[in-house]
Amino acid sequence: MADKFFLEVVTPQKAVVSEDIQSISAPGSEGEFCALKGHTTFLTSLKTGAIRYKDASGNERILFVSGGFAEVLPDKVTILAESAERSQEIDLGRAKEAQVRAEQRLRDKAAEIDIIRAEAALQRALFRIKIAGTH
């Protein structure tokens, strides 16, 4: 059985995860990173994507995360995220609607549309749809 360490994922609205885990992988701004108990300490920003972790029983869990920061310590990982959702909490219908809206904004290319914001919204929607499909 793998050594356990603690994972805490919080957003401005709520605590999403607070439990012992065996391993984690997350979308760091410089690339995906993985950590086990005893990992070297580091701090990184996060990009939109999936956090995958094995809980204390070895079951894989998946979260959607949109931006934030991760602090990795030898016995704890703390993630402060702009938003985070467990895969089973993602509203697939809402995510598909967001995808359609973002794609429409990008197709219209109106002068008042912020392209970067529309692309980010599309990326969030696509990740939510992908992660919801793994549940």
C-alpha cells in the first residue's frame, strides 16, 4: 500500500477536497506534474485541466480545475483554484451550452468580443465535457 499524504483543494466558494491520498497529477502552468508522499517542495500556477488523484483506498478521482495555484510539500498538497468541480458534479448540459456559446462568439468575431476570453470559455467547456464523460 502506498504512503498517504494530504490533499486540500479549495476555491473562493468552498472546500472541494480534504482527504488523504496516495498520488496526484495536475495541470501545472509549465506542464503536468505528479506527486507522491515525500515529494520535493515547490509552488506552481495551474492552468485549466484535470486533476487526477488516487484516494486513500487507491480509487482514481478526477476534478475539473480552472486556474489557481498548487503548493506541494512532502506531506501535503494544497490547491487554491479559481474554480474546481468533482467529475460527478459537472452539469454536462450546461457545459455543452457554454461550448456552443463560445464557439458562436469565436465564429462571429465581432469587434466587441474578447477573443482571448471566448477561447478560455471554450477551453473550460471542453475540459468539463471531457471530465464529465469519465464519470
